[in-house]
Amino acid sequence: MSITSSGIGSGIDIDSLITQLVAAEGQASSTRLDAKEADFQADLSAYGILKSALSTFQDSLEALDDLESFQGRTAKSSNTDLFEVSVDITAVAGNYDIEVTQIAEAAKMSSGNFTSGEEVVGTGTLDITLGSDTFQVTVDTDNNTLEGIRDAINASDDNPGVIASIINVDDGLGGTISRLILSSDKTGAANEISIVVTDDDLDNTDTSGLSQLATTNLTTLNTAQDAIIFVDQQQVTRSSNTFADVITGIKFTLQEADVGNTETLTIALDKSGAKKNVESFIEAYNTLAETMTSLADYSSDDGATGTLVGDSLLRGLQNQIRQQMSSAVSGQQFGTLFEIGITTDAEGQLSLDATKFDAVMSADFTAVAQLFASENGLANSLSSIIGGYVASDGILSMRTESLDTRISSIDDARERLELRLEAIESRYIKQFTAMDVLVAQLQSIGDFLTTQLDNLPSSYSKN
């Protein structure tokens, strides 16, 4: 707001006076708008806290709302150095005797000695076979060094998995020599490496020129071989160290062999995992219950109230959850949480009787799963309720959108108030300016009369 009158005629500080009058005009409305916005913002924050607690609770329910979540398996080996094992829910619980007699290896071969990677080997063609796949490499004057041949093998588009490299090793005389190493990227006895040379010197079998790289002139560093294990004394052979199709739901990855030693693999229901999920459910529920109580609480002692005290949305949510938690699941062996060792205290908090729960889990693991994960189970029923509130188009979203709209309307109201106060200010400026001008005129007349009276002859003054 801008004040232009200075109160020259009246001597009154018109600027300050108008500012105070305008502020007085808007104070009540501004205070009321601020209070409304604070209330709306507090409600938004409270709904945000509630939604967070509901989402955490919903996450805990997702770990319990499917029967598969209770069908996890654990795998325990008496010697983890021999193999790693992973299982899925299709694995049958039981014990298996496993003996690892041989691990799969990939073929590896070495050339003879060369002075360096830059030594010229020869020209011609190399027909390299890996397993049943053969590819050809042409060696000419552009790539006839040991390094050039290495690069040509690795760059071939038809290469089925032969990796060429050069190693520089001691020659035993204080110097170094270079060797071409050919390795397969596939394990298994069927994946041997062989090379047939067509040497431009017309001798394909000697130890000079390109024929130095023929199979007969290479040294075997590693023989390609299959992996072999015995499962309950039954032999199983595979080309790799991964056995994923021997026992349904179980995958072995071999680490090393130990001929003659049998190890025990135990597959069991993952009761500890299920128990952990139930404990997470209890923790999330208790946090949610505490949050709802705090938001809806009213203290008769000090008059303090929760942000959402009396809120119909919160009250309805509490009632729905309490009703579902206390209702029995029909058609199942266990119908209530109490039957599996979960109790509710006076404050509405859940607690787990671990001894009772473990006993029930051991007696009938599936029945416990059905209580939570059956079609009308507790987890599915509660998830349906919670989803109606936390979904993107759910009850909480609609409520917060309504609050956002109200907050926007307050901003609009502030703008209207500002315009009204500017109009009031303009009116005050005109009124006080007119008053000031009038006072100045009267003052001028008064001063004139005073001067005239002072100038009258003294005789008139005496009379």
C-alpha cells in the first residue's frame, strides 16, 4: 500500500494514521484466514503421517497375503565349500546325499615359444574348431605376427567362443618368451579346441611357419571335461557346473570336487522367514495403531487434542481395522490371531507368544498360512481395506485434494482482501487529504482574521 498525504495543513501524521486504520480493517480477516490455513496444513500433515503408517502396514501385509510367501524353502549343506545351492517353493522338503566327483572344465591350449608378440609366424589359414563349430581365420602379411593372429581370432564374427591371448613368461635364461593361449568360454567335454592349418609354405605339419599353431604342435593346459555328481548314489553329468534340472526347485553350483565324500543337503520349510514376516506385520500394525490413537487422541486432563480428533475418516478407518482384526476367518483351522499366539493388550497393541507360535507352526504350518493368505484371510481382507485409503484415487487422496483446494481458496481470499484494503486505503487518502486541505484553508482564514484584528486602530481596541 502507498500513502501519499503528509498532513501539512492539519499537522496530523496522516501516513501513519491511514496505515493503522487499514491494518485494523484487515486484521480480523487476515487472522481468520491464517488460522484456517494453519488448520488445513495441519490436517494435510496428519493425513500424510497416517498414509505413511498405512503404507508400511500394507507392505507387511503383502508379505503374508499369498500362500507362496509361506512356502519358502531353506537349503543347508554340510559342506558349503563343495557347492552353492538355491531353492524355490517347488522344492520338496527332505534330505539328499550329494557327492561331487568332478567339476566341469573349459579347454585351454598353449602354443610353443616365440620371441615376442611381434614375431612373424607365417601365412595361410587356420580352421579352428570348438566342439562342433568351426570358423576360419585368414593370416596374411597384414596380420601374420603372433599379436595379429591373436587379434584376428578374437575379431572373427564366426568365433563360437575361443578366446586368444598372449602371455609373456620367463625363458629360464633371464629373458622372456611369448606364447599364444587359446581358451574356450564353454565348459564340458564336448567343447575341445582343435586347429587345422593350411600353411602357405605348403607343409601343414611341421613346426615352422603357421603350422606351429596346428593342434599337434599345441600343449594342452586344461582338458575340457563335464561335471559329475552323485545324488543319492545316482550319477548325474552336465557340461557346466550348474545343475538346475536334477531335483525340482533346487539349483546346484559346483565349487570343487571331493571324490569319495558324501555331503548331506537338507531342504526344509522356511519357518523362520514366515515368522519374520509375521513379526513385521505385528510391528507395522502397532505403529499404525499408535499413529491413529495419537491423531485422534483427546486428553481431558490438559485439553490437548490430536490433529484429527473427531475426524470421520480416521474414525471410520479405525473401526474397519478393529472389526477385521477381531473377526474370525471362516472355513480355516485357525480363525483368529489368538489361536496362533498373537494377543492384544489393553492399549490395542499386538504381541507374539513365540513359544505358542513356534509350536503351532511346527504342528500345522499350512493352517497358519491359510489364516493370513487364504482368499478371505486376514492379510487379504486388511489389504483390501488399506488399499481403499492409500490408492492414488483412494479416500486419503480425495481428502488431501479437497484440502489443497481449500488452501488455494484461502490464497484467493487473501488476494481479494488485499484489493479491498487497497480500495479502503485510497478512500482514506482522499478523505484525509480533503480534511487536510480544509483545515489548511480554515487555518489560513484564521491567520488572516488575526492579522486584521491586530492591525485595527488602538481606539477601536479600547472601545
